[in-house]
Amino acid sequence: MSSVELIGGAAALLTTFCWVPQALRTIRLRDTRAISLPAQLAFAAGLALWLVYGVLIASWPLVLANAVSLALASVIVATKLRFG
């Protein structure tokens, strides 16, 4: 594994798993007042596009990181829609 791949992998891990605490807090407290729905929807749409891009160029680290991030963002959006 090259240093470039290691840097990309580290970036993917950090930017993906930084959303875990927010998703868990949102699920646990059901408090979404401070979360902007338009911002979360735009973020989720961007992640979906990155995911498609990763599939098209066959970059599996990009695909995995964005799939996990999209799942976490979707949980936040769903909680926001359900509990306002």
C-alpha cells in the first residue's frame, strides 16, 4: 500500500466516522432542532454523488467511505424528518 493510499484511507476513516457521534446523539435524544435540514439534504446528495463517482472509477475506499457516510447522514435526515 502506497503512502498516497494510506493518506486517502486515513482521510476516509476520519471524515466518515466523525458522523457516528452525531448520528448516535440524534437517535438517542431525538433532538434535531439545531440541525439544518437543507444542509443535511445537500450533504447527503453530495455523498450520493461521491458514491456514484467512486463506483464509476472503481475506487472501493471511496465507495465504502461514502456509503457509510451516506448511511449515517440518512439516519440524521430521517430523524430530523420524523421528530422535527
